[in-house]
Amino acid sequence: MLMLAFLAAGVGAALGLRFKVLVLLPAFIIGTMAIVVMSIIQGRGVVSAIAATVYVVIGLQVGYLLGGILGRALILHLTAHRVAWPTRHITGTQQ
């Protein structure tokens, strides 16, 4: 189940880099449905399915948070160290 949590955190980080927080709701629903289906197919108990769902939801949230922080930090870093480009237009003819 730890691998499932890390996978969910990776998905959450990817979502955190690009989308707003409301994207987590469909991700929770899809993750929960996938866990329920896999638990039924594998014949696991209800407690195992609930534990896996909790791991996925927490992993998505933590990954979203870390992905959002990483994205904002990267943007701040890139804008702080921006190289100044020449402002005059070079035409190729001498004046």
C-alpha cells in the first residue's frame, strides 16, 4: 500500500503543478472507484479497501501540496534570475 500512496502523491504533484484545488475531487472519486473495483476483483476485505482509499486520498493531497509549492518556487526562482535581453532592434544595416 505504500507504493500506492507514492503513486498517488506523484499524481497529486502533477496535478498541483498545473491545476487548481478542485481537480482533487474527481481524482478522489476516480481513485476510490479504482480501489473498490480492484478490491472486489482480488477478493480483499472492506477494511483493506478503506485503508487503501485513505492512503490514496492522503497521498493525493500531500502530492498536490508539494507540487504546488514546487511549481511556485520554480516560477519565483526563474523570474528572480531573469536575464535582461537587449531592448533595441537589430536590423542588420549600419547607420
